[in-house]
Amino acid sequence: MPFNLQSPVSNLFLTMHILIADDEKPARGELRYMLEKLAGTAVYHEATNGQETLDLIANEPIDVVFLDINMPGINGLAAAAAISERPDPPLIVFATAYDAHAVRAFELAALDYVVKPFSEQRLAQTMIRIRQALSERGSYLERQNALRGYLASSETSTQPRLTKLWGVRDNDTRVLVDYADILWLEADSKKVYLNNSAGERLLVRHTLKELETRLEPYDFIRIHKAYLVNLNQIAEVVPWFSGTYQIRLADANQTELPLSRQYAQTLKRKTDLF
């Protein structure tokens, strides 16, 4: 049964922004053609890889992204992990050629999935789910939490993990920062900020404890209850007073951060520094 664009609920699609992310142009074209028949008044965007997907979502009011799994560079799962960390993320629909077993796993986490080759009837069902999710945003946020959990647990395989972190500027612009470009992260007045190599201080939507767990495999270490530092950015460990030390970083300002006794032994074990 075709989707009825004349029904009142279809008004939700009048200004909806839909992003189609797939590295194959024919697949993007086919999906767009079928979606335009179902929601012709929506605004459509296209991305050919994971990085373009994240850039568009950071700069455009995307409501839903149809996300291919197998894309070069940042693949669909890694892109979904980054998308799900945004404070108000778009809906995610996996558009995949994976078999039914994988699809059932995705169904538990994302809003929906569609399998290539696409079916107009199946896409109509997806659009109904999108309508319901947009009108009941609270229930979608619960789904988003499930998606975060699913992506965090899917360490299988060949799927590369995204080594970037969302940061928020004062004007509410969101940017992805490579782990390698982060000098240190700090807790300040119940908020957490990252300081990058460009000299920016960006708000991060995680606790320092969460970031400590996430970044430890990438050579970040806790040096103080309020500071988490990139080991690769440490220039010197400077004696301070009463047997304490300061960490001097390799940035242009030669930033100094306190090394507390509590964490000094951890740094010593990890680096044999002193």
C-alpha cells in the first residue's frame, strides 16, 4: 500500500531534511528516487563517505540519515557512533546489504533498516516510523541510548573505531576533533572541556571518568582529578614544591598542569618517566 502524502501526518515531511549516505552513486540515486515519491517536499542531501556525513550533520538541520554500512574511511557504524553522541542527533536508518542476522541486530539499536535492493513498500513503512519518531522525540532518545550501547559493544571485527570527539564552541557550533589533536581535557564547574592544538577550548558532553575509559587505549592518562592529558603532548615533568610535580605540555604556551600524588604512580608505571 503506497504511503499517503495527502494525510495530515505527512505535514511532518514538508520541511524535513533527509541525508542519504552511500559511497555508490547508483544506490544513492535509487534510494533518493524512491524517497522522493514518498516525501517529495523534503529537502535531500547526499554524502559519499562517513566524513562527509558527519560534516553535513554538523552544518545542516538533518532530521534523518539513511546510512550505508560499508563506506571507505569512516564506515557506517563508526559514523553512527559519532552521530549518536550529538545532544540532539538525527534519526538513523541503516541502508544495508547485510544479511538478515546482522539486520536484526541493527533493528534493536537504530530506528529502522532497509535492505538493498530497496522496496518502495518497505520504505513506506520506514517513513511511517520516522513520522512517529519525530512526533514522539522522547521515545527516540531512548532508542538513541540503545544505539550508543549497541555501538559500544560491537567491537567485532573489521569495523574501525572513530578516533574523534565532538566539541562544542561558544556559538554552539559542533566540531569533530581528532584524538591526536587533543592536548588535555579538564573538568571545570561541573563541565568538561577539551583543549586542542589549535588553541580552542571546547565543551564536551561526557564526564572526565567516561573519557578516561574511552581514551586510555589512545595514550591518554589521568594526572589529576580535574585533568586528563595526551601523553604524546607532554614535553616535561617539572619538580614543584613539597615533592610534587607539574606537567609541561608541548604547546606554544608551554601549558603547565598539576600532577597529583594520587596519579603520579600511574604515570610512572605507564611511562618509566621518573
